[in-house]
Amino acid sequence: MTAQGVEGVTQSEGAAAAAPSPSNDSGLDLVGLTKVFPGGTVAVDDVNLHVDHGEYVVLLGPSGCGKTTTLRMIGGHEYPTEGEIMLDGHSLVGLPPHKRPTTTVFQHFALFPHRSVLANVEFGLKMHGVAKEERRKQAFEALDMVGLTPLAERKPRALSGGQQQRVALARVLVTKPKALLLDEPLGDLDRLLQLRMRVELRNLQRQLGLMFIHVTHNQEEALSMADRIVVMNEARIQQIADPLTIATKPATELVARFMGDNNIIRGKVIERDGDRLIAEDEQHVRASVRAPGSAHAPGDPVMLAVRAAAVEVDTDGSAPAGLNSAECEIVFVEFLGDLVKLHLVTGGERMLAKVTAEHYPLLRGREGDTIRIAWKEEDVQLLDA
Amino acid sequence: MTAVAPTMERAQDAVVTRKVKQRRDWAKWGLATYFVIFLFFLYIPIILMAILSFQGPTGQLTWPFRGPVTLDWWKTLFDSNVINTVADDVRASGEQSLWLSLVAGGIVAVLGFSLSMAFRRRWRFKSDVVAFYVIMLALMTPAFLVGLGNQLLWKFMGQTPDLWKTALGANVIWGIPFSFLVMLAVWNRYDRHIEEAARDLGANAATTFREVTLPLVWTGVFGSFLFGFTLTWNDFDRTILLQNGYQAQPLPILIGTWPSSHPILPNLYALGAGTTAVSLFLIFMVLVAVTLRLRFRGAPVRRAAEEFGDTAGLTGAGGLTARAK
Amino acid sequence: MSSSSTPEPPASDATRVALQEVEEAEAILEQQPPQAERALGEAAARGGGGWVTAVLAAPGFLWIGFYLIAPLVVIILVSFWTRTDTGFSKVWTTANYGDLFHDSTYWHNMLTTFETSLIAVAACLVLGFPVAYFLALKVKSLRMQVALFIIALAPFWTSFLTRALAWTFPLMGTEGALNKSLQQLHVTSGPVSEFSYSLLSVRAAMVQLYILFMITPLFFSLSQVDRAALEAARDLGGNWWRTFREVILPQTMPGIVIGSIFIFVLTMGDYGTVATVGGGNITSVGTLIYSKTTAIEYPQGAASAILLVILLMIGVWVITRFSNLREEL
């Protein structure tokens, strides 16, 4: 394993925000990773990412965005067309999966159906030539860790989905990988189980202190589990940031739309005042935002986003009209237990407001009424692309 | 016993029992009866033939059943010292058939397996459709033509057809499409990720094949073997043109050309019933094996309720050993 | 609920908005570009597994090439060559075909065989469909389905020649079981000779022997019929016949087509059944080719065979017009 000359390369990471530790020899580095399939399909385009040991990183995006292909390249199940994958300073490209210090947990668990749970867990050790006694010992330790020791002799088909999940985990952990790759691990479970497994999986990761890279298309899952989220779309990275930033400060339109519950204002710049930028859309909704570095000039098209949860509802129409507010008609009042989603429309454009459940009595049954909504300038995001 | 009608306050409180007519029953039982009649007609010729084979020494080709129930005619198949014996022919043909079938079965299994593996990897390109149709051609070409063609081919090359060179080839041709289709069905159910998981855990290609792939598909391979075996064991149309005068004929040919070489007696029926019994035995073995396997198959349970009953969590029992990076 | 400024009633607005949201969400979730996941393949992953595929495919195709393609090619060649007393000589001629075209008995034979085929296909379809329907849609447990299917299929795995043989004397002959039973039941007064060695018996035998080639594809087609769709149809008020015609039949077409192709091809080219059950009385294209071959009239036999193949191909093409088979596969 030769180290390629990537020392000292500063890595630019995706579109906005939050890049932790600069390049050093520890952790996983994806440099300019690209994958083009025969036939011309570009699955992954110039992905740059650094992951520290012990971090829980989630690759999030719609189907076909390249997240799974990226994961498979890290795991060795796909060859990159261009680019470099380095783990702790050593290049992984060219190494077959079994020679890499990474292991993958597959979406449908991929347990060996003809072998018992114990034999499944022992498999990796057997391939590495560990002696029988020692193998059993380590396998049982791993099974203990996931709480499945009494089921050691069963076959996978006699287990429930969650139990199979745990066997899959035990099977990969026993080989002591440096990084664990998970391909939609919770996709095959039903909802209640998913919710519970999120917690358990994250706790497991914390206790092990291992690097986990987790692929999913479920926004909630990503927000709840990740240390950092990498949002991808159409083979490129849209944004890399911690969950709070992704949720409150989306960088691009896709991120804003994909995370849901964002109001997108598409309009033109009508005023530029130092750092401040005021835009207006066709519905004459005006919003302002502080955008220090932006090059937008009056007349340029621009896109802004406001989180639905940041929108305040003025139920008695007493607030003044003007900047960062809009007059809308209520289309649907959706009560969700802890909160109320207010579906609004202004001049044909949809808007969404999320308010706490206390507001429900004031809003119930008021479909068709006009109300005023408003938000603060600091909650407005300027979106790229 | 007089039933005391409960005092009813309102008319709608009365309990009414109504017979619910199960509409579906008629169709199902009607079809089931049809099915049984169908099976009857399917099996009746063989059953009749088998019955006639147990006749006594005055037994003839057809009804009525003559003589005491004996195994005499069966004996003539195996014992060369009995009157009317045909044991030598039967043994020679039987051996011929057996060896041909075993070899054909083996070749069919191997070729069907390798062809299906090749297709599994490439099933996306136009040329594969052509290849698929070529394989299906083997299924569609009338048996007779395959036999004729092979015979002419050998004449063309200036050689006399030899059963092992020709009949074997022709019979394997017939078996390959069956095996191919069976293997395709097996591969369909097969999860590609299992092989990737094995590779992930340290197995190289050969080990993966041996430890993971093969055990999961061996039933398809075995089924292919059975296909090849029985198809060859029973074949007539393909082989009829391919025999020469000096090799023992396979059993079906022996039966089919019986009238021209042997007096027609009930031992022909015994022979027919015997070869059929062998085939049926194999099939019923498969039946037993398949139903046994199906009994142990159950869909994995995914409901959370099952999970919640299982209280040991990931972070629970046994304590966690922090693993070093 | 008073509507203020908008002209449309609130209800439809809500629906429109809701639908818009759903569309947008779907648009995001199902973006078109990289069909990467579908393009995945082991060959791609290892960057050059092409030769392994070739090695795997080669033995099978070589075998097929030698034992199937080459013989067919030879038949074509020989049909254009001249007959000799010991076989054929490589002198090109079209006389073989010419003779055949003018041979009225040949065409009569061909027509009769064709008729037999059609009858066989129709009979197998009509008689076999209920069996497949029963197994696929009426039997509940998978185990029973498979078990009954194998039981029904088992006779196929016996020598069809033996079954054909059993069809003759024991069952259909003048002294056979059928005649005896009919006489016992006083349906007939004497043995009916038409039952054996006749066109009728050949056709009946063929149905019995080949019906399994129809039941199998039908069974597989029927078991893929969406039972929920059936129930929906019944819910909406369809009686049995309508449901059958509109829901079941279209979904079973691939099975019907495959089964028909099988039976058509097999019966047109059949030799053994006709020879055994028909005695020497009934001829088919198969027996004709056989007799020419044994009479060392190879070129003539070959020409007959080629004509048969052409007719088969036309027939198959016609049958496939009934369904776009490629899609279903």
C-alpha cells in the first residue's frame, strides 16, 4: 500500500459551511472522487470529503444522487474513474474489499441464509485464518454486544428484521474495521423499529468510537443520527454541515427543498444596501437577507429560503405590511399533535408556516381566511444555484 | 325442549342467524373434481399397462386379464433362463440408457449452470437477447430434426454415427434450455449482495463461490441434472435416427421398435411399466425434497411487536467492550 | 367558511395545493439522471470481467453450435444436393423442392398434420386451462400447489413413448379398456375400431401427452395474476365472465402464447406418437421424413424437413402476434 502524494492538499468541501480538521494523515479522505459508468452515466462527480475517526457521517439525498455509489467506492465494490480514497494516509484505490479496513452493512442485511447466526458472525474471522477456539470466543463477544447470544444457533430466516440487523452488525464488527459503511441500514424495517434502531445504532457507534458512514434518503434519520450530513444530488455534493446548519441554513435550493418545510422565494434583487440584499418575487413578497460576500446586483435573479418553523403567524392581522412578511390565504390547517402546519397560498405560490399546537384553536376551521405571516431577516437564507 | 323467546324490547334487538353461502366453494370444488378426473386420465394408460404386466402365462396384449397374478413376465426382463426371456436385451439397453442419461445429466447441469452465470453478469445488452433465443431454439426445434440433422452431419463428415457422439449431444441440446430456465429462476431469487458481503469479510472469489454461492444454488444444479437425466432416459424421437446396428439401443428405442424384433407379449408392458416406475420414483423423490424444504421456510418477521418483546438492546446485556480503533 | 378574495371554492384549492406538494416531493425523490444503481454490475465493479463471462458462456454455446446449429445447417445444405444410393452427393439442385411442391400427397399430409396441431393446441388450451387455474388460483398453500403441480407433471417425466404404447392396446384397442367399458355400460354394442390406429386416437394421444406443455406456462402466468386486481374487479360488480375476460385473460396471454408455441412445434414435428398410436395407418410430416430417411432419400427428407421448419417459423410468428412476449419475459 503506497501513499500517494496528497500530503498538504487543502480540500475544498462541497458548497458551504463547516469543514472540520484540515488534512492530516488520520481519517478518511475522498479527493476528487468521480465515477462514470460505461455508457456515459456520471454517477459521482468530483466529491471531496474528509471524515474523522469516531465521526458519524450521513450521506443524504434522493435516489440516484450518487450516495450509494460513493459508499460502494469507499468499500471497494466499485472502481472510481478518477480521484483518490485515502484512509489514514494510505490509498485504498485498487484494493479489493477484503483487503480494506472497511466493512459494509448492506440494505437487506445480506446474511448467509444457509449458515447459522454464529457461523455468519464467525465468517470474517474464518477468512482471516483465526483459529477455531478464538473465533468462537470473539464471535460470542460480538453477539453479546448486540444482545443476541441466545439466538446463536438459529438460521437468519427464523429471525425478525431487527434481529437480522444486529447479526449483520455483529458480523462486521467482529473483524474490527476502521470504518463502518452502512447502505440504507434501516430501510427494511418498519417505522416503529426504525425509530428505535436509530437510537441504538447511534449509541453503539458512540460506545465503539468508530467512524460510521451511513447512506439514506430519509431526512429525519439523517438529522437524528449524524454528526455531519453530506447532502448530495445528481452526483455532486450540495452541502456538508452539521444537522442544525442543514436544517436552519440550507445552502442550495435542492437542500432546502429536500429537507422539506422550507419556503422558497424566487425573485429578483431590487435593492442592495451594503451587506443587505432585498429581493422581491412575482407575488410582491419582499424579503431581506444579510449576504456579505454576495455579488448580486439589483436586477439579478436570486433565491431565498425561509424555514417554515421560523414563520410567525399574525392571527388578527395587526402587523404592518412590508418587508419580510406576506399576506396569504389559508388553504389547509394541518394539526400534527405537537404542532400545526399551516398551508398557505399567496398569489398562486405556496407557503408553509409551522406553529405550536397552542395556536390551533385560533386557526381551526379558518380555511379561506386571509392572514398575515412574517419572519425575521436573520432567518432568511440566500441559496446558491 | 321449548325455547323461551327472550322478551324483546325492540325489533332490531332480535338475534338473527343467517346462513352465509360461500360463493367460492362451488368453483373450487368443481375445479378440484376436474383436476382429479384429469389426473385419472393422465395416469390411466400406465396403470392399465402395469396391471396387464402382472398376468399369468396365458397373458395376452389386452383385456381380459388372464391368469393368476404373477411376476412371470417381470422375470423375463431380468432372468435369461426363463422362457420368453428378453433379459439380455433389457440389460444391455438398460445399461446403455443409464450411462447415457447419467452423462447427459451431468453435462446439462454444467452447461446450464455456466450459461446462466454468464447471462447473470451481462443481461443488459442486445446481443444477449439473440443468445437467449438461440438457447430457446434448442427447446423448439423438433426432436426429429435434431436427430436427422446430426445423422446427416456425421454422414457429411464421413463417419458413422456413434451413440456417444451423436445421441448424447442431441439429448443434451434438449436439456440445456430446461436447465437454463431453472437456473435463471434460481438466480432471480438470489441476493447479489450476499457475495459482496462475503468479499467484504475477506473471502476471495474462489472461496466466495465455494462457501456462499454454490450452497445456495446447488438445488438448481441438481434439478438440472435430473432434467438432463430423465429427458435422456425417456427420449425416443431424437435417438431413433442416430443409432447404428451394433450398439445397444437405449430403452425407449427398444420399446418402440419392439414389434419388429420381438414377439409382443406382456413383458413389453412390464418393461414399459418398469422404466416408468424409475422415472416416477425420481420425480417423487424431488417432490418429497421440495415439500420438506418448503415446510421450513418462513418469512422473516419484521413487526416491532416482536422486537419489543426482545428487551436486550444493543447497549444492554453484557456491557460494551470499547473496541480499539 | 367565507372565502375572501379568491374566486375558487376553498376545497379545490386545498386539493390543488396538496397535489402540487406531492408532485414536487416526487420530483425530488425520483430524479432522472444517474441510473447508477441500475448500471451496477460485477463486470463494471471489477473493471474488466468480460473475459470471465466469455469463458462461462463458451462451452454451452460451442455445444449448441455443434449439435444444434451445424446439424440444421447441414439439413439445409443436403436439401439442395442430389440423392445417391448411398446417401447424397454434393451436386446442387432444387429438384428436391420442386418434387415436393408438386407432390399432392405431401401437401395433403402437411395439411392433415397442421389440422392435428391446431386441434391439439385448442384442446390442450381448453382442457388444460382449468387445471392451471385450479392450481394457481384456487389452491391456497404454496406447498400444496407445488406438490399437486409435480404430481400432475410427473407423467411428463416418463417416456412418452411408453405412454403412447399404453394408449394403444390396453386402452384404446378393440379389446382395450375403453371399448370394454363402453360395452359393459351398454353404450355400444360391439367394439369400436375407430378408437385405435386412427386419426382420432392419435389426436387424443397427443393431447394427453403434450397437455403438460400447456399447463406449465399457464400455471406460471396465472400465479402472477394480481389477486387484488381480481377482488377489485369483483368489488366493482363484474360477474365471473367479465372478470375473466378483462382481468385474467390479458395477464395470461404470455402463458397461452408460450404454451401454444410449444404444442404447435412439438405436434407438427412429432414422429413417435404418430408411429406408435397410429400404427402404420396414419402419416404425419414426421413419419414422412422418417420414411424418406430410412429409404436413403436424404435430400428429399431434408427438403421436407426444411419446409417444415419454415412453416413452423411462420406459425410461431403468427402466434406471437397475440402478445408482446419480449416485454413479459
